[in-house]
Amino acid sequence: MSCFALVPAAGSGARMGATTPKQYLDLLGKPLIWHTLRALSAVPEITRVCVVISAGDEWWNSYDWSAFERLQVLRCGGATRAESVLNGLRAADVADADWALVHDAARPCLDPQLVSAMIVRLQHDAVGGILAVPVADTLKRAGMGERIARTEARDGLWQAQTPQMFRRGELIHAIAEFIGPDITDEASALEKQGKAPQLVMGSPWNLKVTWPQDLQLAALILQGAKNG
Ligand code: C5P
């Protein structure tokens, strides 16, 4: 059994409102994805880190990635996250039985120890699993005119994070079979096959940079982690 990371990084990050794709926005003097790759490279169980960028990516080559020895760059990004993941899984030079840890480029504050604990917990599991956190806020369903239609029960609801850890061959089959608008993460493809991936407790620090203010939050989290 060996583990590799697959980092989809072929999105445009339209919600950030910047012309530079989100993964290359400046975060503490480095492109955002640099921090993500550093975290994954610090996980001893991960033998290779595969990054999926789009074929026309003009940014990647302008940075120095020499600090990351186990990096493989795959220029095969697709039109959606699921397509990028599927293309990357197929292109990666790994075995079908290997565990793929798919992790968003846009989650730079990942704690390597959390990933090691996840691997220990899931490495003998029949299906695999994901990092996630229980929903903390009360959930409202919007009705007409941005008025509340009702309150949704939050019991048993979790917010999915990444990494999401599945065997490479099984994940390829699941995504290829069910790819479409419903497949917003890897687990959802496995769920469509009737499988029940494990929920592994993640961390609120593992935020996905989506909106402009998230960059500031990410900087604070990374600085906090550095200062102990
Ligand atoms: O846009 P969002 O934050 O949901 O994207 C999650 C991750 O998927 C990001 O790391 C982004 O670069 C990646 N992605 C991709 N290919 C796409 C769209 C998104 O690799 N076509």
C-alpha cells in the first residue's frame, strides 16, 4: 500500500474576483498553492504529490518549485474539478491499489499531522473516507426574495473538506461512471455506487480559500501555526 496526493489546481477561481487564478494569488510572499504543496510534502506517508494544472497554464513555470522533491506536474486539467481529478488520476504514474489523497489546491492551511492520522485510520478500510467537520451554524433554507422559508435540521450534517482518500482504481471507476453536476467531491461519486465513506474529523483551520477575505484568514492561520 502506498499513498499519493492529487491536487486539482486547474480552476480559475472566479469567485475571488481576480484575474490571476486563485492557486497563484499571493499568500505570505508565495503563491497560495505553494503552502498546500508544502503541507502535503511534509506528510511522511505520502510518496508523491501530483498537481493537475490546465494545459494552457502560464503561471506555473514562473515559480521555483525545487523545494518539493516528490512533485509531479500533470498538464491535463479539465472543465470541472471532477474532470481535472479524473484526468489526473488516469495520468498519474501509480498503481490502482494505491491510495489517492485528493486535496484542493485552495486549502493551504492543512495540518500534515491531521493527514497522517487520517491515513492511519483509513489505510485498512474497505472504502476510504474524507476529512469533514460537523456543521456548527443553524441552517436556513432561502425562500422568495431572500426571506427564510424554513430552518433545516443540522443533526448529523457535516461539511466535507479535503483530503479525500480512496483507492485510485476505485475512484477512477466511480467518477467515470457518475461524472456530472452532482459530483462536487470524490466521496459523492463513491456514494452513488452505494458505498459509505468514513467521516474523519477535520479542522476549522483547513479552510478553502473561496472569497477575497479568505486569503487574509489563511495568512493569519499560517502565521499562527508558525508561531507555535
Ligand atoms: O472553485 P473551487 O474552489 O471549488 O475549486 C476547488 C479546487 O478544484 C481548486 O483547487 C481548483 O483549482 C480545482 N479545480 C480544477 N479544475 C477545474 C475547476 C476547479 O482543478 N476545472
